[in-house]
Amino acid sequence: MNFAPILPEIILGLGAIALMMVAAFVRRSSTITHVAAIALLVAACFALIGAAQEAGRVFDGMWAADGFAAFGKVIIYLAAAVAIVMAHGWFDQNHEHGAEYAVLILLSALGASVMVSASDLMMLYVGLELQSLSAYVLASYRRHDERSAEAGLKYFVLGGLASGILLYGISLLYGFAGTTGFEGIAAAFAGPNGASLGLLFGLVFTLAGIAFKIAAVPFHMWTPDVYEGAPTPVTAFFAAGQKAAAILLATRVCLEALGPVTDQWRQIVIFAALASIVLGAVAAYGQTNVKRLLAYSSINNVGFALVGLAAGGREGATAVLVYSAVYVVMTLGAFLCIMRMRDADGRPLEKLSDLSGLSQTRPLLALAIAMFMLSLAGIPPLFGFWPKLMVFFAAVNAGFVWLAVAAAVLTVIGAFYYLKVVKVMYFDTPAEPFAPARGKTETALIAACAIAISPLGYLLISPLTTAAADAASVF
């Protein structure tokens, strides 16, 4: 049997097991496991060259080793590596930095990697659960913190409910299509009997389960509490890598398995897109906690990604890929800045009021936060404007001018709460200054993310769009 198409997953899986043993038997092994985990993620990226993105359907069609999956895996591995780097500057100050953190991130990245390559419902479920089980533990990683424990418990309970809904949808699709493979399900929908009522119920429940993972309205309720309670590096990984994986999973399911009934799933996606944009914008405005604000920002941005998915076809998939890549960079940059919010005793600060007058005490940090906020809002000339424009063009070219217009108008509403953050930093009376920044690596990452989403990022349009279009050509 040829294992080359799954070489990245083999590297991550065996590496995670080996690091688990190191963590169990070697004292003070956190530095070793963290460096080794980053090396494994880099190795997994290189392993994507070749069969892992060219082999096509393998293992009886259960696994897709194509450009679309490879594009998504690069995003996931990048987010995982940054989440591990961020942990050094976070847990060390609280004496909670354990070697198991890197192992859990690796396992979660492995599950997300399986998700974007799944071309069978059972493979989809295995990847999603592997990713989710690690995420539940990561959310409650700070065992002595009530908010972290509460976040982990809420995530576990609601995640279990979502898994049940997804499994019910999978059961219905299998029962009425007679197969769990995406190609077989598509053939059943396109068959002479058309989309039966049972298949349509399966479609609805399956999309509902996936909507929970991408935190799309009305399955978003867990997001603010979990994002607030989880440790900040974990929240960054949830908001970036985990969310990108779920969006790409939804794209593959809709365009491959449910392709013949595009008109049916498109109604659900359009509703989720508009509802997410509206709720994310309106609910974020009253937030006083920065992490909760970014949680609603993630819900808002998922709505725009779903506008690209609603367009369907290769152009829609290309827009979703570009949106996911730029969104991950913006989100990681924003969370890296939040980690700099510490008082004189090194305790983390999360209130919006703690940013008051930051431009006077830490002008470069204030500038970086302002850039990430305005880019997340899609305000030109920052690079966050470009992916929003791409999803709008995809919707227009698919004949959904009204959807693009509605999303563009709602963008203006959403911009208010991002501008509120900028106003607090530049026009309010300065609060107590933050503790001096530590960690040159984190500083370098913030600078790299800021440069990427600055107007200089437009230089990446051609290579990024070309790579995304090649990846989307599988549909």
C-alpha cells in the first residue's frame, strides 16, 4: 500500500505519539516538545510536495490528496505552529507551560488535516472528532482557572450535541444513498429519483453539524464563552486554524457530495451567511472584553466566507480559499497583539478599556492593533479588503447581485465596532501602561503579519490567487 498521499498525517501522528512519550518520561521537556512540534509541522508542510497533493482519490475514494487539501493544510500547519510559539510567551509567566500542550496542538492539527482531505462521511467524522477531542482539552488547559474549565465544559457539551446532529445527518445520507462516499452521495442526489425527502433531511442535519464547527449562526452560541475562557494561544488556534479547516470542509462537502442539489444547500448557506454577518456585527458592538469581541468578529467573518461558498463553483471555492488564508493571518496577528496586554505584575488584561490611550504609551503596538482591526473590517487600502472583494465578485458572477450588495452594506455596519477599538486607543485617556514586551519571536510574528496585511500585501495577489485557483480546480 502506498502511504505517500498521507505522509503529512503520518509525520504528525507518529510525531505526536513520540512527543507524548517524551513528555511522560523526561522532566522539563516543554521546550523540547515545543521545538520538535514546530519542526514536525514544517516537515509536514514539505511532505505536501508530491503525492500528497497529486495522487487524487486514494484508499477506495475515502481520501482526497489534491491541491485543495494541500492549500488548507498549509494554513492549518501555519496556525498550529504560531499557536505553539505563542504559548512560550503566555504560559511561562503563569508556570503552567506543560509539554502536553504541543502534543494536543499537533493532534488537533492532525484532525483538521484529515477533515480537509476527507471525501467520505466516515473519514470526515473521524477527522472532526480527533480535532474536537483535542480542542476540548485545550480549551480547559488552565486547570486552576474557573473560566478555562467552564469554557472546556461548555465546548464539550455543545460539541457533543453538534456531533449527534452531524451523525444523524450522516446516518440519513447513508441510509438513503447507500454509501458514505462523497461521489456516491452526489450520484444518489443526481439519480432518477432525484433528491428524496430523506436525503434532504440528511443534507440539513449534516450542514447543521458542520455549521457548529465554523460557528455560523444559529450554531454560534458557544463561541464567545469558549474564546473568552480558553487560554489566548488556544483561542488564536481556534479562531484561525480550526475555523479555516471547518470552512474548507464545508466547501468540499457542498461542492462535491451535495453538488447536484446546489439550489437546496445554497438557501441554507445564504441564510447562515447573512445571519452571521448581522449578528457578528451587532453583538460585537456592546462587548467590553477584547477576546469576546474577536469571537464575534470571527462569526462576522465566517459570514463573508459563506458568501463565497454560496456562489459555488470554482470561482466561489477560490474566493473561499483566499479569504481563509488572509483571515488566518489577520486573526493570528490580532491575538499576538492581545498577548502583549499585561499589567505590571505580568497578569493578562482583556478589557477593551485597558487599551485606552495605547497610542501614547505603546504607539507601535497601537498601530499594529489598528491595522489588524481595520483589515478585519475590510477597509482599504489594507489587504483585508481584497478577499472581501473577491467573495462579492464571486457572488455577482454567480447571479447573486443582491447577496453581494447586502453583504457590502452590512460590512459598513460591522466596521463600527472595529473603529471603536481604534477610537479607544487613539482618543481616550491613557490607562495604566502595559508591562514591557518580551519575546523577540512574537514581535517578529506581529511585524510579519502586519506587513502581510498592509498595502504591501497586494503584491501577493497574483501568487495567492493563482495558487487558490489551482487548488479550486479540483471541483
